[in-house]
Amino acid sequence: MKRRKFDAAALPAKSARAVDDRFQVATPLRKLLNKVFPDHWSFLLGEIALFSFIVLLLTGVFLTFFFEPTMTEVIYNGSYAPLRGTPMSAAYASSLDISFDVRGGLIMRQMHHWAALLFMAAIVVHMLRVFFTGAFRKPRETNWIIGSLLFWVGFLAGFTGYSLPDDGLSGTGLRIASAIILSIPVIGSWVSSSIFGGEFPGTIIISRFFIAHVLLVPGLLVALISVHLGLVFKQKHTQWPGPGRTNSNVVGERMFPRYALKQGGFFMVVFGVIALMGGLFQINPIWLFGPYEAWVVSAASQPDWYVMFLDGSTRLMPGWEIHIPIGNGYVIPPLFWPTVVLPGILVGLSTMYPFLEARRLKDYKHHNLLQRPRDVPARTAVGAMALAFYIVLTLSGANDVIADKFHISLNAMTWAGRIGLLILPPIAYYITYRICLGLQQHDREVLAHGVETGIIKRLPDGRFVEVHQPLTSAEGHDGHPPALDYVGWVVPKKMNRLGALGPAIRGFFYPIEKPAEAPVSPGHPPVEDRPEREEIGSGESRR
Amino acid sequence: MSTHTEHQAQRGPEPLDVNDPRLSRFEVVQEGARRDDIEIVHYEPQVVPGSKAERRLTRTVALMFLLTGVFATAFLVVYIWWPWQWEPGRGGDKLYTPLLGVTLGLALLGIGFGILTWGKKLLPKEVSIQDRHDQVDDPEGRKITGETMLYLADEMGVRRRPLLGISLLAGLAPVGAVAAAPLIGGLIEQPHKNNQMFTTGFQPGEGGKKIRLIREDGRPIRPADVSVGGQLTVFPGIDGGVSNKHADSPTLLIHLREDDAQKSRAANERKGHGDYMWGNYVAYSKICTHAGCPASLYEQQTNRLLCPCHQSQFLITDNAKPIFGPANRPLPQLPIEVDEEGFFVAKSDYTETIGPDFWERP
């Protein structure tokens, strides 16, 4: 055969063939490209967490190039004049250098911090979505457990990172952490001195936290996230019920190209928003806090938001100490309950929830269709109860700031938190339960009688009635349309959901096409005679 | 519904010959999807090729990508030429980070929304249905795998030769411990070395030398240095006394008013701490007995000391007893006096344990 010249157009096909000859990837790749994903805005919440994590890895690697994780004492001599000449740890000095003497270091630091806050927030919101829609049910209990663990590992990542700059705030946080460890019965002082390498603060904790923060914890996060995503992939995503959707199919878009493009675009948007936040909104201005000194603290010393619920529980706990009169006497400090026992209970309850619910309902079937919160009032109400509990704790974590800004007595805030923690969750349960039932009831009414049209009709005997537009044109047994079945999916409740409004006029500043005749509410709508939907809103024009 | 769907309905279930040259590319794609149990039931272009709408959307997407280029370039310009080093005052350097954020953020948002518009508006809308296959569809396969594993166990013969299993376990257990030993052994620290949890920097030095109270700058303190109603954070006058090496030593020296001092003295006496005050001066540990934060907000009028971390409140005139919040133990009191040179010294170390509680605190 004659040797041809290099043909650039044939190159992709040729190299694809070469790859497939060696690795036989064509069929698996087709399966991947074709995989169908259901779509709904609420499925994107977990993605925000994933994308923030990627931003965390990128900015975090940058920060490690400049951060010096040691507690060696140095005299600061950088650009930030107010702190020049101050003795401080090398960790704090290098954090200041990242902020002031590394070009673009401050935005990296701030993006890292914002991404961390967003990561935790997205995890929490995603978890709420999964909980309230019942997405955790069989076969997805494992992924629910991994998700809950991700929250706590993320918490650990956040705390270790927060401690690294060794500024006034982070040192205070570490002090409290050491006190929490000390409060563990029997082994507390041993664990604390082993972690801190002696008495608090010692000289090694920053180095240890550094390796935990940049290697151990992120490694664990990467592993858990991989398994989490792998399981979503293997078990296929849940979907909302709807036309054509069953428990044994997935209705949506193939992964490529549309779904993947949307994901890629969304990642860029999340990245962009983090960049805007990192540039525009100051966060953790460590140069204002000064180096950590055990005798300095200021009011409104708050941790990052995801730690605040533990801070709140600590503040609300009354000073109840348990004294054990054996030998010299032993104590279980009050700090132990809100900071060690409470998180333990929360981990246990949240991870076990899928099994508890399945056991209570004796429901061991596979569920791939989501439930609307209103259709499972008990679960939704339990979730609202947990949320109320969490919100009271989180607000109590800032109760001194609230007391200060709103001129409320601090002690009153603490008591409000203590009482609120006990009575608000049951109230939230009851109210949510009733709201769920009410929403269900309304759906059923619309299914039975139709949508309220807002059109009032006077009957020959003088009564006024509102005209309802039935959702079906089928004839029932007594002349009325038959009631539709309740299927746990959205019921249209407004006439424009039925297409009763004229089409929207397109264009941003000015109409880009000739506007359709705007429908006007007619005086005598022929609703009863002609129940076809397009006749409803658009009678004769007055024009 | 698109026309493609109708084609498919006529086609029937037998697999297509994908090498048939009459097939369109989409039909091959559809056949591939079918082999993955996917039915593309709805495939509808959102814009007509060549239409005005298509050209407009294309322009919009292109504009977003170009804006990305503009902002990315702006980022580089700012990054290189904007004054970035910190200066006192409100100079242009304060805008460096915000400008980087705005340019980078808008550049990324440009790509993001460009891609999103492309994907959402220009690509055809589709509805595909894929089978889940999440039920056990091959009970036989399950049976075979189960039997294979059991056969494996049979072959190993652990049940017939129990010694193997027992000896293996007995041998492996210490190996597991070997993995843990260096970690635990290396990290573990005796918490009560030098009695460190019960002593502070105020412990008298060699020969019972009493430790002076000093300020943050290292100067010793005379009674006249603290005015009535005033307070001062003091430290042990030893090497490293004013540092985190002695994180449990910071102490609050308070000059009480006369009537408060009387109350305080009476309370001291009730507790058997009759000689802890010197004149109208008291000294209490600044380290909160709750979680170890410095309890540093002193309210002069009520003589309460508030810890800003968790709002424990201590009444100074009553042995610093906790009167509100999560703390359960009074702040320890430092017995003080004035030495022959007229400076404050600690008579002895604290007689109670400093800082947060722990299990073996007596």
C-alpha cells in the first residue's frame, strides 16, 4: 500500500482505535456516556459540597507552599506594621505573611475559608434534602451513613484548619478543645497530654494538626467522597415520582452531553461565587486578633458557624458536676455532657435513622422514588424537631452577640435557650405535622374539585359560588368529573399552571416578538359549558 | 414527541445492524442507548438550526466566553501591576484582594453561565428512560458465588484443622498490637509529670523563695499601681512567666472598694482562706474553671467576672463562686502579700487546681 501523507482529520479516529485495541474501553465508555441522570434542582446541593471541596484542595495546596507549621517563637518583621516587633509563633507569622507578603495570598486564604464554610453548609442542606425526601431508604442506607460521617470528618477538617494560624481566636478554640478532651472520664488527662505533648498548649500541637489537616483528614474525605459518589453511580440516583417514572426506571437525561455540560457550568459558577466571596468579604482577619496568648480573649469569640451548635450546647448546660467519692474523689465535669456525649448521641441517632424508620414502618422494600415531605408527616415532623433543636443550639452559640446587639440580658438569653431547647422541638413537631396534613388535604381537594379560578358566579337563586376548573375533562358518574387519585406528586393549583395565561412576552428590555393579545378577565366566562382548559382565561378581548 | 421516536416504534425489538450505511448517526446513538436499556423517548431541538433564536443564543454564549477572557486578562493586569503591599491608611492596596476577587469571580461566572446556557438552551431537550436493574436478577449467580466461597472455606479446612485457625489468630493478634504500639507508645505522655496539672508558675522557687507578681512587660507591682476598683492581669515573675509556657498562671489582681473588700474578707474566712487577701487586694486565677478561656470581663459595679467564651459568671466578693452559666467550680484564689521591697508576691502556689476540670481532680 502506498504510504500516505499525514492525515490530521483521521487522527482522532486512529488514536481512538489505538486506545481501544489496547484497553477495550469502547463499550464501557458508551455505558458511561449513556448513563441516565434524573434532574431536579434539589439534586445539585450535594454538588455544591463536592465543588467546594475541589476549591478547598486547590487553594489549600497553594497555602501549604507558604505556611510554616511550627510553634517556634519568632519576632514578626513583615509588612503589617502594627504587629512588627511582636513575638509570635512561626505559624502565626507565616499566616500573616500569606496575608500580606505573598502576592494574592490573602484571596487564597479567604477563598479557602469561604469554601470550607460553603462545604459544610452544602453538606447540611444536602443532608436535609436527602432526609426530608426519604432518599436515605433502602438501598441507600450506606450512603446516608457515609454522608453523616462526611459531616463529622468535615467538621474535624474545619477545626484543625481553624487552629493552624495560631492567632488569638484559634488558640482560644484549641484551649476549649483541650478542656473538652480533659473532661472525658478516666482517660481525659492522658488523652489531652498525649495529643498536646504535655500540658496545654505545649509546642507541638500545630505541627500535629497540620499533618492531620493536610493529609490524614483530607485523605479520609477523599476516600469517603469517592465511595459516596461511587455508590450514587452504582445504585443510580433517586427520582421524583411523575409521569412515566416508576420504582424500577430512571427518567432523565443521558450524562453526555447536556447533563455533563450543566455540571461543568455549575462547577464554574460555584468556583466563581467562592472567588467573589474570597475577594469581597473579609473572613477571619487574623491580624486583628493578634497572636494567641493564654490571658487574652475578647467578647464575641465565636467559632465557625458549623461549630456553633456545640458552643451553644456548652453555654446552655447548667454547671452540674458529678462527684464520685472514692479515694481522693473523682469528677465528671459538666463540660463532658454537651461536648462529648451530645455529639455522640447525634452521630448515633443520625446514622441509625434509616434502620430505625424501616423497623418502625416494617418497610424493607427498595425505594427509588422520592417522597414529598408532606406525604410522610411523621418523618418531616421529626426532621423539623431536629432542626429546631439545632437552630436553638446554633443561636445560643452567638447568644452574647444577640444580647449585645438587641440589648437583651445575657442571662435571659441563656435561659431562653435552655427553655427553648426543651419546648421548641415538640412544638415544631406538632406544627409541622399539622402543616403536612393540611397540604395533603388541599392537594386532595384540588384533585376532587379542581383549581380555584377566582371567578365568582351568581346562581339563579342568588347564591354566589366560586367556579372550579376540574383537572380532568373526563365525565364522572353524576355529571361531575371524577376525583383523581392522590399519587404524591405536584398538583397544579393555579390557573396559569394549566396554561390559562397568555404566553409570556419574550425579551429582556423590550419585546423581541409581537406580543400576543393579552387575555383579559371576561365578564361571563363560559366555564361551565366548555370546560376545555384553553377556553378558561381567554374570552373575548375588550380591545 | 420528535419524529425519531416514531421511527423507533416502527423498528421493533431486533438489534440494528450498526454498519448499515443508511442509518443516521443519531440512529446509531439510539441503538447504543437501547443496548444499555435506555429508551430515548423524547428528543426535541430547542432552537431551529439557522434560526434567529439560534444566532442570538450563540451570540450570548460567545459573549460570555469573551467576557471571561476580558476578566481573566483584567485579573492578570491587577495581579501584576496593582500596588499590593500593605501600607498604613486607606491606600489602593486595600483594593487589591477585592479586585482580584471580582475579576476572577466574573471570569469564572462567565465560563459557568456560558456553558450552562449552551447546555440548557442550545442542546436538544431529551427524556430518556433507563432500567434500574437494582433487584437481584440472577439468583443463580448468587447461589454459585455463595457455594464457591463455602467451598473455599472447605478447602482451607479450618473446621477440620482448628489448630490452624487458632494459631493464626494467636499469631496475628500481637502483630496488630505491633502496628499500634509505636503510635500509642510514641504519643503517650504522662499527664502528671512534675505534678504539672496541679502547680503553676507561682510555686515558690528553691529555698521557698516567694514568686513576685509581675505585669505583662515584666515589671513587678506595688499596691499603689492598682487604683481602687481597678484590676490588672499579673503573671509569675519567673523565666517565661509571661508566655504560653505558663498558660495556667495568668492571674487577675483586683483592688476592691472598702465595702466589697469586707464582704470578700468575710467570705474568705468562711472558706478558711482568711489570709489570702492583702489589704483590699484579691488575686484570682484568670483561667476559667469551665473550659479554660481567660475569664477576663470584670464588671466593677457588681464585682462579677464574666468569661466571654461560655458566659460563666463568678462573684468576686464571694470567693469567685460561679453564679451563672456552665461553670461549676469557683476560680482558685492566689494568697498574696507584699514583700520587704514593697512588691506583691504570692505567699504560696494556688491551693486549688487551676483551669478546666478533669477526672482525677481531687
